[in-house]
Amino acid sequence: MAKFSPELSVSVIGTGDFGRALAGRLIQGGYTIHMGSQDPGGRREFLEAVSPALVGVSIVKIREAIQLSNVILLAINSDKHESLKQYSDILNEKILIDVSNPDRPSKTTSAAEKLQAMLPTTYVCKAFNTSSAYVLSASSSISNKTVNVCANDIEVRTIVKRMATDMGLQAVDAGGLQSARQLEQQQQTLCLGWGWATVVTGVWLALWILYVGCEKFVFGNHSVDSDSLWPLTAFNVVLASMAINQLALCYLPGCLAAFIQIAKGTKYKAFPRWLDLWLKMRKQLGLYGLIFAIMHACVSLIVFSHRRHRGPPRQGGSPQIIAVLATLFYIILGITSLPSVGALLNWREWRFVQSYLGHLCLLLSCVHACLLKFEFFHRLGSFMIIIQQPEVLCQLLAFAALALRLILWMPCISSYVWKIRKGYVRGGTRKDPEQGKAANGHTNETYQEEIQPGNTIEVFQVKGDVEQKKNEAEQHTEAACHMNTDL
């Protein structure tokens, strides 16, 4: 290395939970650790009692700890960063790794950037702030945990990434120190990525509760006195409607995006803002739908057990069997959305589950609702009355999604979409021949755009990254080209 001599000595400033966890992992990685504290003598007995791995570790004053190593891990609260000014003379040209997360992160300047401005001759790096002391202290493997490393100096990022790898973590180069703003904001954001999905789900739930209540007990012929379980049965209709609607909302934006790209004749034009937001919230919408589906199954069991004296189920139990299958497929969709499970599937397997199995789940849900109320609908007779029933109204979005998907599966439409996925531009050619070619002839830009959340039409999650797609492209060229339309 040009600037920093290769060494295995690291100083950790701070003896709290996070400092102890980092020191323990570094020791396991083969590093010599010096811990800096304002009261070394008073801390030694405490550290050896709570952290057996730190027995015999050098515990010295902060100034001495800084002098002993070229790499300094700053494991103190960001409010205490001002105290480092007094050590600016010995921090010159040393690597200072900030692991803090401010309680109120700024959108314009991160804590790491403030450190860099305060210590201009120090190489400040932001890392390990997305991990927790509990995870680092765990005896189990942490190889699936990711550490984002950002610093203005490339060599500094390389050193810190190597250190994170030695600790048993996965290191990701997050670029310059400006990226620390997003890393800090993410740690203080409640339910990151769930905001709009929660709002949309809440609005739909309120509308269905209002509609079902009015239809059955205000304008309908249902008598409250005739059914002792009327609150439960009415709420069960709401749960079923929400489960079907949420799954339909997962597949509709993919169909709309495909038709928009067909209309524009290219995939190199951005989607409307509303559609982009809709595409990004599909995983959360689907998981909310799974919750409603499980609640619907539980409430249905309660209602059925209460009414078992009325005899066996109608239609020979066919609606119930179909409901069990639909719920099973719904659960499989939810399980495969977990990163730890999805990582075990190749692209073809994941596409089969999230696309074909998902559409089958949606179809079975609609069939279940129709069979369950078939005799009731037959007695109503009038189509206008039937269409107003919640059990039918909730299927409109589902049938729309299934109809659009069938159109997109037609060979003539599918082949044209396939051409667009490969980079075809109607009425012109690509103007950027400098783009490098991937292994199967596609441009690198093609793969990058395919995995963007706004352009990928998956249901519960984006599967894989750019490099994985390049490696699998030779075996699954057609599958990759259909990615945005088949899901």
C-alpha cells in the first residue's frame, strides 16, 4: 500500500457495547487491539468481566491508543466527536472509522462529513453503522451481514473492506463519504420502504370496512339479530377482500409497465412517478396481503366450528379445499420473498414461484370466492345486484390483472416484449455503442436497468444483482428478457 503500511493493529476508541463487540470480532480476525478510554484502570476489570474475549487486551488512554495504530475505530456517540479536536495533531494521515448513527441525522451533512471537515488531514471512513452490537457479539456466523464502507479515498475503502472481511462480514464499497448521509438516515427511519404501502393498505382497509358495513347492514337485507356472529362474519369478508386485492395490486403494475413499454417501443424511458412508486411497494403490499389471508383463514375456522351443527360444507367442500391451496401458495410467495430463502433459488425457480405460482394463487382465490357464494348469487339473479356484492367486487382487480397477464402471454405480444427486453428501440437504434457487452451479447446497461426497482416487474423482491444475471444469462437468456413482463 502506498500510504499505509500493512499492519494488524487497530485501536478502538470507546469501551461501550459496540466498541467491545468490534474489538472481539477484530481479535477473532487476527488483529492486535488497543482500546482507548478516559479511565483505563477503572475499565479493565469491567471489560474482562463482561467480555472474556477481551482478557489481556491493551487498555490505554485515548491519546496513546491513537498513537499505537494507523487505523482508529471511533465507537463513541456522535455528540462526543467534538472532543477529538484535541487529538488532531496525532490523527494526521490516520484512518478514522466512524460507526455512529446520529439521533437526528441531517439530510445535507452526515456525522462522518462533519468529522472530515473538523479533521481535514485525517482519512475519515463511515462503516459498521448498519450493524448492531448484538449481531457482532453473537457466536453464530455473521457471513450474511453486510457492511457498507464509504470514504473519499479509494485505498482507505480497500483497507476497511479487507478488515470487515477478516471479521467475517460481507463488505460493500458504498463510494465517497457523501454516501454516509443515506446510511445514517436509513438507521433512523421507521419502517423503511413501508410508508406508501402502509398508507395504501390502510385506505383500502377503511374503504372495505365502510362498504361491507353499509352493504350488509345499512342498505342490505342482512339482519343483525339473525346472526350472532355478524361482526366476525362481516370482518371476515373484509379480510378476504383485502387478501385478494393486495395480491392483485402486486401484479397489476407489472402489466401496466409492460404495456407502457410496448406503447413507447423501448425500455429506456422512465415510468410515470406514480407507477414507479407502485412498483417499489409491491413486496410490502404482498406481505400485507399475506397477513390478511392468514387472518381470514383463522376467522373462517372459528366461524365454521361455530356453525358445524348445520351439516357438511356445501359443494362437497370444494371451496374449502381451493382456499387451503390458495393460502398455501400465498405462504410460499411470502417465504420466498425472504432474502435468506430467495438467495437459495436460481432465477428460473424464483420466477416460477413469484410469477406462475403467484398468478395461480390469485386465480384460485377468485374461484374460491365464486364457488362459496354461487348459490347465493344464483338466487339474486340480477347482474347489477351481484356485481355490488363485496365477494364479487373484490375480484375486479384480480380479474383485470389476470386478463392483462393472459394478453402479455400471447406469443405475438410476448415475442415483441422479448425484443424490447433485449434492447430493441422502435423507430431507431441505440445511440450509445460504447456500452460494453455482457457475456450473452446484452449491454451492461441492459442488465443494470433490468434490476432497478422502477423497471423490474417482480412481485415480492428483486432477485440477484448485475453480476449474478451475467453469470446466469447464457442458461436463462429468454427468462431474463421476460423478466419485466412475466412477473
